Amino acid sequence: MKLLLALFVALTLAGCGVDWFPEVKIPLPAVPTGVTATAGDAKVTLAWTAVTGATSYNIYWSTSTGVTTANGTKIAGASNPYVHTGLSNVAHYFYVVTAVNAAGESAASTQVDASPNGTPSTSTTGPMAAARKNHSATLLGTGKVLVAGGTDSAGAPLNSAELYDPATGSFTGTTGSLSTARESHTATLLTNGKVLITGGMAGTTALASAELYDPAAGTFSPAGTMGVARGLHTATLLTTGKVLIAGGFDGTLALSSAEIYDPASNSFSATTGPMAVERESHTATQLPDGKVLIAGGDDTNIATDSAELFDPVTGTFSSITSIMAVPRKSHTATLLLTGKVLIVGGLDATSNSLSSADLYDPTTGVFTATTGELTTARDLHSATLLPNGKVLIAGGEDNNGAALASTELYDPATLAFSSSADLKAGRFDHQATQLKDGRVLITGGNNGVTTLGSAELFQ
């Protein structure tokens, strides 16, 4: 009788929507804690405190800080500890970890980071579809690299362009070509994702034309005309989204003029005032406060040790009282993570290759010679800030005109240069482009005998 009564009550309650045997809900797992990242040779080992009830873990990583489950690359079902292999020894990696159970995925852990500490190496990639030097190579928002223009092995300017895909390690031609063949031009990635190509040389003729490359369409289109034809100039993206075009060579003389490109109107206009000094083969580096440091260059057929600052607020240039340790042109200038600018190598006033380097401190406005010098004097080289804060100096030409395969690393912590992995080919007048994963793509150039179609990766 009691059994029947219990059955009756149970059926009645079920009919009323009452769950006589309620399901036990499993909570989401806790956020992983104690996460560590330990660097190794081309690898990072991750470990964390085990989470009670977790059945697996996910890792999300990126080469940029601020990694989340939305923007990071996912490694599902990771073991604890997990060894992330096949990494670049010149990149910096950021990680978060989540725990997973039947209820779902936890929130992300606190971010950790590490830089693999093995010896960097070089490897061949590509090759390019066309041999070229004095070209441009620009990292696009897609992660691919746009290589455009330059000169071929016969010295003729090129209108061709190609794309490098890091995922496949191959180059393919773009849908369209430059409307004007050019070399010694500039290429600047705009905030809208397009690339502004300005000026350059076509033989001995300086160009005033400009073009826009649209990655979505894979084509080039006109971008107005500069007020002054110029090659061997600089182009710097300002914090306003506009582009500063400064100095250069008009086919006869070095220039002091400068102009601003406005993407909104697709047009150029002269700056409020010119530079204090005519210069070509100089450098232009945007500083943390938005001003632009213009340093060195060729001033009427002789290298200069002078420098000046462009203020985008006033549109004017002002001379810097402090000068570099030596005059230099065809050098490089790199903004360090410290906010200082490293100026390396180049040619002096008598056209000798330089092994010296300067540091410019924006807080004091003073240049000082670095404690150490390059192990090899060089000009027409490349300089790339690596994710670990060091600067890769690659290739170039020595004092005898020979193409260099050697590379060096500048360490801001020790203020010194040290030799690193040799390039697969000696080259100058090449381009070095840092990829999104931290590796550096080296393209083209000249080996002292001919123009190169080869490409390689520093990693």
C-alpha cells in the first residue's frame, strides 16, 4: 500500500513539472593558476597547477601581448606540462590557459610570456618571381608581404609586384602591377590597410607620382601627385594617419622640401616649412611623442652629422643642437623599446663604410656614441627591431664594395653588438621585413655581381 502511495505521489509531481530526481549541474572549471612559461631552444614549456574536475586544457598564444581566447591561436587538449615547439628564436610569445570539463571552458588565466633562447638561424624561402634591388617590402594586415618595384639585373626599373605568404613560404604575383616602374621609392602601410607608394627613380629621372595598393583587390590605383619629384626620400606614418614625405633626390640635387599625404583627400600638400638641411639617403624615425627624427643623409654630395625634428602639430622642422658622432648616410635608424633611437653604420663624409653607432635620447635631445661598435663596418644594410628588444643588423656593403652575408645583434641591455647567423647570400640594397610571428624576411638586393631573386628567413 505504501509503495503504491509513493508511486502515486511521484507520478503526480511529475505531472506538475516537478523533477523527482533533479539533475546535478556540473560547474565550469576554475581558472588555471600558477601558469609558467620557460624558454628553451626554439621552444617554450608551459606548466600550471592542475584544476579540480578539469578533463582537458586549451592554450591560446600570440606573438603580441594581450592574447585572449578570441584573438589567440588555439592549442586544444593540451597536456600539463605542454612543450610548444617549432618556434622562432628571435620572437616573443604570449600565452593564456583555460580549463575544460563537461560544462564548458573556464575564463583565461593570467597571461605569461617567454622568448626562446636558442641560437638564431637562417633558411631559404621563396624565391621571388623577379630578381630586384632597391625595392620595397611591406607587411600587410593579412600577414602577407607586398614586394614592389626595384631594379632588375640589367638596372631597369620594375613595375611588377608580388606577395609573400609566410604560411606557404612562396611568392605570387599581384593581380595588378605598378602604373609606373620605379625604384628607391617608399611604401607605407596606412591605417586603412592600403599601401602608399611614393616617388622613386626611373633611371636618372625622379618621380612625383604616387600609387595606392589595395590588398582586397590586389591592384594599384593613382594616389595624387607630389609637389616635388623625389627618390631616396623617407615616408613616415604619423599618429594622425597622414604620411610625412621628407627630402630625397630630384635627379640633380638633394632636397630640403617636405610634404604631407592625406588619405582622406588622397592628395599631397607642402609642410609649413622645409627641413633645415637638404638631405637624401637619410633616415626618419617616429618618436614616442609623435615627432619625427630626421638624421644624417647626403647634403649636397657629402654626408652630414646633423639632425632635426618634425612636429606634426605645427608642421615645422627644428634643428637639434646635438649632432651624431660622425657624419653618415645610407645608415639605419631603429626605435628601441626604451624609446631611444639606434643609428648604425652607413658611409662617412669620405664615403668610407662605418662601424660606429649612435644613440639618440628624445628626453635629452642628445646623441651619444654606443659603447660598442659593429664587428664589421657596413652601409646599405638593414636593421630590424626584434620582439625580444634586440636589433638585427643584416647584410650590407663593406668598405671594399663587397656584399656582406654577416649579421649582428645589438643588445640594449649590454649596449653591444655581437655576431649572429650568416645570411645564405651576401646582399646589399635588400629589404628586411618582420613577419607577424617575429621572423624576419630578407628579400632581393645585390651580391656585388648581380641582382638577386632569392629570399631567406632569419629566425
